[in-house]
Amino acid sequence: MRVKKKAVWFLTLLSLAAVISVYYLSNPVTPFNGLAIFSDNALKDTKISDIASKTGKTTPVTTESHLFEEMRMELQNQRSQLKDTLNKKIGSSQYTAEEKNEAFNQIDAISKNESNEAMLEMLIKTLGYPDAFVKAESDRIRVTVQANELSKAKANEIIYMVKKELDNSGQIVVDFQSETIN
């Protein structure tokens, strides 16, 4: 029984190698020249700037905010350093069982906090905002959304959603960042 499985695998690999070699023999591979993208001939037919200069109109460009990604990365770095410190505390023999248990509970709270923030960001994006950043601290939640302007009604809608999802949310602050880049 064992010999048959090996023979099947061998024949499968052999047929795969044959198919790949036939493919590469029939289609010659051209080397990639990345500099050809930036040559003058490649950009010769581009007329985007001509259209803008003829119409004389410029429109604001909206992009994903890198600010939100930077804030997420900074918060994630801070929390990972805190988790590392707490993990070292748990693994150390210098601390009592109560202190280790407290450190474990803090790590668990940080993980729950991170998942709540990610869930809230996703829910806020479903309201029609391009991006959102949520930072939940012990008694305060700061929500920053990407929008041109934020009305009181929209801010109240976000606050209501946060309070509905998190029972003990505490103080909720809603800010907005402009989505246009000039």
C-alpha cells in the first residue's frame, strides 16, 4: 500500500514538471526591464496634464489617510511593548502569583480593547466614512473619522453606536480629519 502512494506522488510530480517545462519552452521568457517604464517613449502618450491645462479646472484629490495608519501603528507599538513587559513579568520567578495573575488580566484587557477598537472602526466605516480610528482608554474613548465636515447629528450617531456596542464606555470624544489634500 505504501509503495502505491509513493508511485502516485512521483508520477504527479513528474507530470507537473513536464507541463511546466513544456510551458516555458513554448513561451520564451522576456527579461523584465524596470527602467523601460520610466523612459521618455513610455510617457510620450500621456496626456493627463494636457487635459487639466485645457480645462483650467482642478478638483481636490481624496486619498486614504496615512495619518490613521501611523496612529494605529504607534498605538500597536506601545501596546506590544506593554504586552512584552507583562509577559516577562509572568515568566519571571521574582513576582508572586497574584502579581502574575494581574499581569495576565492586563494582557487580556489589552487584547479585548484592541478587538473592540477594530470592531468599532469597522462599524463606523459602514456608516459611510472612508476611514476611522478608535482609541479606547480606561474611561475615555476617542473616535477620529475621516470626513470633510462632521455635523452634530453624525457625531451623535457615532456616540450612540459606541455606547450601544460598549456598555461601560465612559466619556466619548468624536473628532474628524479632513479627507481632501490640497
